[in-house]
Amino acid sequence: MLQPGRPHRELGELAAFAAAVAPAFPERTAFLAPQLIDLLSAHAAVMDSTLRTSLVKALHLLRNRGRVSAEALLPLWVSLLALPDKPLRASVVAHIVADMRRANAKARADVLNRAAQAALGGAAAGGGASA
């Protein structure tokens, strides 16, 4: 039984490996991004910082390889901004900005822009994304 507050190096390594090979095995790894999102959504606040960072990096890799959409990750990224983990917050902010910049490079990405406005506006109104 895993305890989120304890370090679990093996889980972080397995998530990174699965994210790295996901493009080669799309049908076998289709569950990976939703499970990582659910795991972080439910336990990020009590999770060991190293494990949390490893799982976020795996999601970054999945996003960069097109295995998960920016719209699916945005609510998680915004919720992670409320955590007292400065390096993680810096990484998440950089990834949000890179996603927004990439999506709006050639034409306006209205769906992503609206999702970002809603998520960031809700976090600001609720006080959830404090720096």
C-alpha cells in the first residue's frame, strides 16, 4: 500500500518510463495521463515533493508528445500553484506559459484561452493560486 507522504522513487521512475515509451505503445498507455492527473489531483497536497515532481515531469513529457491536451492539464496545473513547493510552481508556470505561447503562435486558440481564463480567474477569486 502506497502512502503519499513517503518517498516512492520507484513509482516516479515507472511513471517517467511509461511516459517516455507512451508514443510507441498508445493503446497500452492510454490510461496513463488520466491516472496521473487523478493521482495528483487527489493527493498532491500530501505527496512527497520528489514523487510529486516526478509525476508532474511525466505529465510534461506526455503533453510534449501529444498524449494529453493542454485543456485537460490546465485545471491540475492551476491547483498545483497553491502548493508551497516553489520549484514545482516555477515548473508549472513555465509549462502553462509555454503551452499558451505554442497554442497561440499561428492563430488564436480560443478554447485553450477560455479554459485558461476560467481556471486562473477561479483560482484568483478563490485565493487558490498564491505565490
